[in-house]
Amino acid sequence: MKIALIACSATKSNASVMNPKQLFAAQNLYIGPRSFLPSRAFCMNPANGFDDWHILSAKYALLDKNTPICYYDLYLKTQPQQYKKMWAEEILEKLQEKYDLKNDEFHIFGSQSYYENLIPYLNCVVYDYNGYSINLAAPVSYKNGTNMILAKKLRTPAVMQKVPDCPGYYKWWAKKEELDTVLGALGIKFSNVSASLEKKGDYFCLYVGIAGQSLRQRVDWHLNDPHTVQRVHCKVLSTLRQTVSSLIAKNQYFKKATDDFLDKLCFEWFPLDSKIPTDDTKGRLHGIERNVMTEHFYPLNIQDNSHPLAKDVTKTLSDLRSKARFEVADEKAEPKTDKKIPDEEPYPRVQERTGGISGGKYGPLGTFLLSEKEKGKKVISKTFSEIEAIIQDKLPATARNNEVWWANDETHVQAKDGWLAAGFVKVKVDIHGQTVDFVFRG
């Protein structure tokens, strides 16, 4: 069977607001225009093949659509974690009375508060409400409670292709052993934060992030960043790698220890309803990220982490990252790991580095800028045509008509492999004159 579970909405009918003690059929009480109503219309459309649908109520748990209820004002998101867990348990008990939780398919329409404690136990599909709209176009399937992929498997290109090439947000999960390693490095006792951590089965969420262009490119950046001395020195190493190497090895130049730890984590993604990035994509994603971080404590998040437990932790983490960046790159033995990793050549010192910064289309631009910097040039202006000559390829049309393409954004391959990799930042772009100015910041 195919069952829909639709989250209630804060917006209630005018009649119920005016007559708060009057009873209304549950399906007529909620009138949220961006979540409940479009979800209900979707489920009631015969073409979508639902056998039945119910309402997830913050106050009443699972409701039949015709159950008479009166107006109430209760937000699930603001309730304690214990309330949410008991709320989910009640829903699961009621569902089990009517359905096969492992074999029937449940489609959940709502925000994280409504589905986070249900998906570990259901064969379900989630249509996420991100605070702006319900995502009917790109649902995420959770086969028998999990959609997480082990990071080690994502190093295989065929598996990496499972991650969608579109904007969205994502989470990194760890088992208790890896969580304890992180918390220990931060000087945190598990007992002091356990109630505030997001948990799914045996995993705890360490980090939530956003991908303004592509989820696939973002996780590939985290896992397969070249992790060279130059990238550490110029502060363009993957943010996750900066943090993990600082905590696990106390040295950002230790690639092996970083890879070993990352391989044990799991990656989970949530695509936006829009497959193509737009001008407001990043704003929407930042709003979603901030919203998610208010509900749980994510120990590896620094920016915009407003959770009450995060204040001291973010400072500690920032200090550790700064200190680890200035450790010796090639004279300190890297810590031994618990699995065999092929030997690698020692990292060269920054001043000894030669050759291209990275592969890819925009690597030659980074190499050119680095060579110019070594000649003493710290301010470099180039026409778009000159850059095409450097990379020996055409720039995309968006580079010639949209300033956003030139943003100093590590998630953009042209910035990551080009000017940022060489320690430069873009300070000015003239679309009319077809020129761009870079300044070395180190």
C-alpha cells in the first residue's frame, strides 16, 4: 500500500480562529498555502496512486482526515526532543495497527521535525518542507529507514553518480566511536550533549551544510580534494577536511589520517525542488541551514551555528583549525591509522611547490596566478579572452554576462581550482568591459 502522511500547518481556517471551541474535520482545519494544501492536492490526485492519507498533528500525533478537532496553537519544532520522540512513537504504534511498516510505502510531507524520528522505522519517501515550499518535485527515498551512503563507497565513481547534480543541503553522520573522537578533541562530554544531538539508528549527525550548485560536486570536494600543502596554506582546502584534520591529527597537512576518518562517515543529501541554481538558491539554502541548526546541536558547524551549546564549541573549533594550519607540513610523522594505506610521497613545502595546482579545466589559471605571484605580482588584471588563452578553452556564457560566476565561492569549480587555489581572490569584475581583477590574499 501507498500511504501519505501530511504534516499539519500553523495556518488554520478563519472559522476555527474565530470559534476556537468549535469542531472541524481535520482536513478542513489546516489551510497552509505552501505546505498542507499543495500536499493534500498532490495526494488526492488519482494519478499519484495513494491508497490513503493521514495528518501528522503536532498536538494529536496521527489523525484521520475526518477526525473532528478544534483550533490549537502548538508548534512541533519548538517542542523538546523528548516530546518529539514520544510523539513519533505514538504515530508508529497507530500506523502498525493498520499497516505493514516494513513493506508498505509511506510518503511523508513536512519539515524535518515531522519526519526525523519516523524514517528510521519506515519504508518511506520524504517530501521536505524547507520553510519556503513543499518539495514535490524531488522527494528522497529512505528504503527501510536509511538513505545514507558510506563515504568510502562514494569514492567509487559509479556510486558517486547516485548523488544528484543539483542544489541542496546535506548532512555528515558518524557512529558513536567517531563521535566520541570529535567530542573528546573539543573537550565535550557525551552526556552533556546527547539529548541535543540528532540521531538516526546507530549514527549521530556531526555537520549540516549546503551546496549552492551541485550536491555531487560538494561531496566530491569534501572526499577527493587534492589536500595539498598549497591548498592548506591558501585556506582553500575543503572546510570539512580542515576541521577533521585539525581535530583528528592536530595538523591540517595530514591527508592520510583525514581520509581514514572520513571513510567511516556517512553522507546524506536533500535536493532542492529546483534542479537548476537560481539567484535566490543560496539565500534559500542558508535559510534552511539556519533553520535546521536551531533544532539540534551539530558539533562541527561553525558559521551561523546559533544553538545554545555551540557558542563555546565554535570558538574552540576555530582556534584548533587556526593552530593546525601552522603545523609543520613535512617534518612531522603522521599518526598511524588502524588500516593499511598505500605510502605517499611526502608533501613539499609551499615554496618548493611546482607545476599545476590541480587538474581540471581551471587548474591552469591557478598555476598562472601562482607563477605571477612568485614574480612579485599581487594584483593581476586579465581580460576574459586572456583567461581563455590561459585555460586553452572557452569560458561559459554565464562568465561573460553574470558576475555571480566570478564569486569567491569554494563550491564553484572555477574559483576552487582557479584563483582561490593560488591564494588569490576576485575583487572586481567588469561584465561590460569583459575584465576581472585578482588580488593575492595568501
